[in-house]
Amino acid sequence: MPRRPRAIVANHCYHILNRANRRAEVFHEPADYHAFVALMMKAQQHDELPILAACLMPNHFHLVVRPARATSISRWIHWLCTTHVNHYHAKYGTSGRLWQGPYKACLVQTDLYLLTVMRYVERNALTARLVGRAEDWQWGSLRWRGNAWAPMSLTKPPIDLPTCWPEFVNQPQTAAELAAIRECIDRQKPFGDPEWVIEMAKTS
């Protein structure tokens, strides 16, 4: 049985994942990615959600966020995905469920664990072998970071990124890191050191 999502805690960092229904492709061409990013920007006008990192993939998307209010994530994702479904069906003449279901959210400790998750998100297209370097993926925040032409602005993380961040992102993560991140997002459990995880469990 899937674990119930923990209560969202304001001003803490979260790794968000949402997949397409049956893992089908939802972004078929560049215009689809452009349209989704445009909707992300409009969603910020409805309920601003500080975004630290992002990556849109053919059949899912990742975000790392730091909500100022406990309700921001659910309201923001609901508006984004509902509006996107309507646009998608209008464009492709389809109907029915497009996204798999409720998004998944994993609370992340604000230290090296946060850097590990941001690195995972920003190298997602590289891990999937869609590009040769992570910053080559047009639909990820590593490419957007620090560029004036970026399609949307990013919020500065509460921990400084290494000066060699792009090179660090391009280095492979260990099997243990990947397994831990994927387990936490799948089970929606906190990602951090054991003592912190126990302490955060008391607040949820």
C-alpha cells in the first residue's frame, strides 16, 4: 500500500515528482515543453512557489521547491496539472486521465542532502541518456541557471551551490545515492540523516 504523503511544512525543501498516466509520453515536441514551462510561470501568479531546481522529462517532471506556505505545493501543482490537461486534450483531441495521480513529495534536509537531490534532478536527462551533458537539456534548470534568457527564474537555495556546480552535476552519482533518493520519493519519506528524519517525523 502506498504511504500517505506527510503534511507539508512551510519553509522546508521538497523533492516533487509527477508522472504521466501509465508512464506514457506527454511532451511530444518542443512546443509541448514550451507550453508547460509557460504554465509553470502562470502558476506562479496564482500561488507563488519558490523553485530551486526543475527538470521536465518526456513522461514526468521533477521539482525541488521551498514553499512559504503549507498549502502552496498542492494548490500550485493542482492548477498546473489541471490546466495542462485541458491544453493537452485541446491540442491532441484526446480525453481521460493524463497524469498518474497525486504528485509525490519528499521532504529534504537542507544541507548536503539538498545538494544531492538538486544534482539528481538537474542531471535527470543525462542519466536517461537524452543528452551528453546535463546543461544541454533545454528543459532543465541547470541550463536555465544564471542565464538571462532562462524561461523562468529560480530561487536561490538556502545552501550555497559549489562554484563548480555544472561539473559536479555532470559527475555520476553513486548507486547508493540513486537508490536512497528513489526510495524516498517513491515512499514519500524524508531524505536526510537518521537523526533529522526522526525529528521531522515528530512534526508530521
